Amino acid sequence: MKMLSGLAAAFLAAAPAAAQQPAPTSAPDYADTANWLCLPGRDDACSKPLPTTALNPNGYGSTGLVKPAANPKIDCFYVYPTVSRDPGDNSDLVPGPEEQTTAWVQFARYGTICRTFAPVYRQATLTALRKAMAGAPVTRNFDMAYADVLAAWRTYLARYNQGRPFVLIGHSQGSIMIERLIAEEVEKGPAAARMLSAVIAGFNVEVPEGKLVGGTFKKTPLCSRTGETGCILTWVSFRAESPPPEASLFGRAVGPGMTIGCTNPARLGGDGAAPLDSYWYTGPSSATDQTPIAWSSEGAPPTPFLRTEGLASGACVHRGNIGYFATNVNADPKDKRTDVIPGDVVVLGQRLPGWGMHLSDMNLPMGDVIRLIEAQRDAWLRRR
């Protein structure tokens, strides 16, 4: 309930008041391609080009139009975070601009290395999470969401996978779904042998202190070296100067002897901070009321996406039950880049410290994560 109340608080300002409507009662049939937000070989949110400009210390650099790979050798299965503004407690199966844009921002770039699969699912909506603030039970809503993700996963295996290696990717509520899918389904079946990794961003993965496996997952360890497969990439991002507070939603383990797992995509298995390869969406965010970022002294960004290398650095920090991805901005007032990066959840002008940099979890190390998955792909294919 603590987690759900936090989700509700964060998005209270963004979710419009609406008359209550019943959740959809018919479970989706994922043999129907209309129930997929992203599928290979069609025009959808994940095949849409990504206009991207490099942002360097001397200002805006080269611009390119990133498109999906023609024939990738691996698959990526993505579950998007809490975004639905549908009036019911669970969303309908008609993806709106919030689902479409989120998939474009968080997942479409993975199309450069994999076939992209993303089901539309009846997620617990912002409306449901507002109810959670008042103490209403929401377990049923998350169970409905998971039932859809599970059905989509089984359809993916039966109709699309054909023995291919795959990556599972989630953020926030999507990570909750991926965690349950691994624990209840993947770890207990033959598909585990084909899982390159699972990217679980923006939600806690518990492990015993000093260990790589145990806690949230019984068999699947945290990734500890480049090229390792069958493992978990996970982090919850906080500004280095603002670590998880006592009542933090993320970054603090509940189980005795547990901590929160953290795998630094830029220095896997290593200590200390490393520069991050980040991809930023420069469009407006409806989840917060924070001031827009002035990305460069040269003016407005020329494209919806910017790439920065080394503007931010990240390090995994562990201290007892606390574990998080500590992020620093390598600010230099003399160069043309911003000295401020986004990510905080801000409601009615107040930053929620227990959420850390939740809104930038996926952006901060995206280039580093993609390179790690490429190394996992190559290692898996070499073995076969």
C-alpha cells in the first residue's frame, strides 16, 4: 500500500477528475494485433523515427533520424509505466497519446537492436492510484493488469518468439509486472534459457546484502559483468546530494537483511561513478509542473530528442538496506550545455524526495543499457 499511495500522490496533479466508469470486463485476446501497442513490421509507436541531436559542451552538434533495425536478431518485450488517464480504475484497451508517447520515448530506441513487442494492458490508472491515497484496496486492479501482461507474454512465446533470445523491459508499474512475470513464469519455464536480461528500472529489486540473487528473485541474479546473460539490470535513480529519505518510496528494502539491487549500466560490476550516455526527450511533461530545462545557451533544441555523453554520471550506492543509483550533473557554467537535468517528481510545486529522479530512470543510462544488451546478444549468439 505504501508503494501505491506514493504513486497516487505523485500523479494526483496530473490526473484529471472524471466520472467513474467500470473497468473493462473482457480480457484481451493478444492474437488480435489491435491489442499490441508495438509489434514488428508495422507502423506504430515503436517504429516511429527518433529525431536526435547531440548536445556537446560547445552546443548542439550533429542531428540524425534514428530508425529501427531492418533485421535484428533478438526481441524486446516492454511493459510501460503508469500513464493512463482513463476514468476507470483500470484502463481500457485503446491506447491514447500518453501510452503512445511513453512507448516512443522509453522504448522505441531499443528497436535499433531488437524486434519490439509491447502489449496494451488494463493497467491500474492514475484514477485508481488517487483512490489508493484514501485507503481503497487496489490489489484487484494490479491483478487485472498482470493477467493481461501474462496473457500477452504467453501469446508472444507461442506466436512470435520462435526460439529467439529476448530482453524484458519495464519501468515503474511496468517493472512491477516484469518482476512478477519473471518470478512466477520465466524462472519456472524453459524460456529462462533464452532471456538475455531483464531491465527493471524505477522499482525496487531486493537482494540479500552483499549478494547477487535472493529476495525478489530466487534464481535470476543481478548482472555483474558485460556479456553475462540471464540476469537483471536494475536501478532506482536519486540525485547524489539527495539520497533516499527515511520514508522513501524507492531505494530502501523492507525485508530483513535485504538491500535494493543496483547495476550501473555504465560500469557494470564496478565501483565509483561513471559518465552516462543519456537520451533526453525535450517535449513537455504532463506528470510534473517543474520549470522546463534550458538545454543549451544556443536556444531551443532542434529535435525532440537530445543525446548527452558525460553530462551526468552515475554510481551504485549501498548502505545497509539502502541501495540506489546516485546521479551527479557534471556542470560547467562555461560550456553551452544545461547545468540542470530533469527527473524529479514535482506536485503542486513540491518535489517528492522519496521518488528520486523517477521520471528520468530510463533516459539517464539508455545508451549504456543498449550497449550492454548488444554485448549480451553477441555472447549468446557466439555460444550457439
